[in-house]
Amino acid sequence: MKFSAYFFVFCLILACSSPKTGEDHELLSLEITMDTVVIDPGEEILYLKRRVRVNAISEDKKYLYNVDPLKRSIEQINLNKLTLEKKHHFEREGPNGTEAIWAISLIGEDKLHINNSTNEHVFNWQAEKLESFNITEIGKESEQLEEGYEVHKTISIASDGKQFASLISDHEKKDMSFAIINIEDRTFKKFPVPAIDKARNFEISSNEGGMGSTLSARRYLIKEGGKVLLGTNVSNELYVLDETNDSLSHITFNSQPNPNEKSGTYPSEVGDQSQFDSYFQKIAEDINFMEPVWDEKKQVYYRMSFRSKFDKNKAEELPFLPTSSECYISVLDKDLNLIAEDHFQTIDTSPKIYFAKDGKLWLFENIEDEMGFVRLEINW
């Protein structure tokens, strides 16, 4: 069905306390106006089942690349025209095969990095495989990794496609590390990241009657505003890779409306499913931090956080499905100093994916099975 792109606008000024001056380290309040846009897919159907979680944004913010893992294709969305521009199809097998597309990152304007279950690949946009490599193998060759390590997340960090950053972990040793890999000279630099490792304290599994459930913490590795950033959903702490790729800076924040990290002590494994459900809800109801995204127009980072809420009357029927959320928005300057923060009362569901473009924060929204975005104009 042909769907014409449209947008409608409505304005909202948040009910906040009197604006703060920023003196004595007080944080500024936010004023937010909002509109909504919907993408025109033409005669195609866009993949929305995973809520656009596997994606990449071009450096100029013109394109959103949305992965359809079932069809092994990548949808190229023109964010300026609000239209689907093209679908890139990849092969399953053969010299240009991908097996699967678990994650992608962009390499300049003409190449992309694809991660699957075993290897990393570099492709051009004609779906031709240019290079393949295995990060754990390079780590072992460099005597930086032992057996047991697995790749958690990898992104390209250089326009020539030769340098990558990766989060790697050894489940048995309970170790997670950060690594910089050069695939041309096959060098491997490994860095400890204890603030990322603490996410394990909020991961629980159950195995009642042979039916297993698992709660995993979220760890992210992104490149935003020219910076490589690492973080988790359990704390507002960040790691920042320096420009020489030789060290990591550890940044902490002092939030005013929320704690700086999750609290509580939880077992790593339980045998009772009802106990697992209770722990799941307590951890989800605690503060959850998302990644910062760069607004090139205002030269700031935006970061969302939220607390999930559950309906006690539906707790047994839908124990893992929150009924609403409390959402917050933080603003960081170019040096990642926290300058403004506020409760965003209008959105009551946990944010899915978001990015900054043209001075606005774009939040993905499924609008009657079409790809839509709520756009926030944020001032302080």
C-alpha cells in the first residue's frame, strides 16, 4: 500500500520548577517541544519486529540503515525526505555470504562492517565481501587473550576500515575487557573496564523444571560526536577512548533526580521462577541508563534514562512486560559534563532507539505498523 509521508506538530512545555542558573553545580531544567514524523515505505514493508534495534546512522545523519535479519537485508531510510530509498540484499552463503547480520557499523561512505556469530566482515554497498577477520584469533596471536573469550560487541572506528573497537568477555572468569584491534598489522590492545564488569551484579538466570529464563544487563559500545564511548544500563558511568587509542578515561556523574547507579544485591542464579520474576521487576524498576547521542547542531550529547513500572494485577500473567515507565533526559556538553537534566513526563514507555539530528532528539515509535519518530526540540 502506498503510504504518504506526513507529520503533525504539537508543542508541549514541560511543567518544571523555576529554571536554575547552573551556578553551584545545580543542573538546568529543560523545555521540550515535540512533533512526530512517519517514514514513507512506498510499496515495501519496513522491518519493525525488533523495534529497529539493529541499525546504524550515517555520519551526516542523512540515512538510517535498518537491518532486516530474516531477509538478510538492510533498509536505507532517507531521514531528510522521510522515505525508504533502497534495500540492500546480502547473500547467505558463498564468497559473499554473511550467515547472519547481528550488528553493523559504517566505514566511511562506501563500506560497512557486519558482525555475525563467528566472524567480522567488511562489505561494500554492492554486497561484496572485501575482508573477514576473527577478533579472538587476533587476540590469541598477540598473546592478549586466552581460550574462553568471546566477542560481545564490535564497531568500526576508522574511516579506512582497518581499526575496530570491541567488548570481549570470558563468562567463566567473569571478566569483560575492551580492546582496540588493527586488522592490517593484526595488533591487539586490551584494557580493563571494571565499571562495565559491575553489570554482572544485576544478571540473573533461573532453571525451574528445565525451563530457563535469563536477565542480562545491557552493555553498549558506540561512536558518537567523534568519541568512542562504553557504558551499561546499570550505571551512568562512561569510558571514553582517547584520541591516540592508548588509554580510556573513566567519567562519573552526579545526577539530581535519580541515583547514579542501580542498587541491591541479587543472586546470579535462582531455581524458583516466581523468585526470578520478582527480581526481574525490582531490577527493571530501578534506574536504567541508555547511551549518549551527539547533537551536531547544539554541540551537546543527549542521554535518556528510565524506570519501568509493572501492574501488580498483571504480574503473574505478564511478569516481564512493563505497563509504563518514568523517563528522564540528561544533556551533556561536548566534554561530557552534565549540564541539564529533567523528568520527561509526556513519554511513559521505555525508549527503544534514539538519535540526534538537526538539533532534535529522534525517538523511534511504531505508529500503526509504520516506522515513525517522535522528535524532541530540547532547550535549557
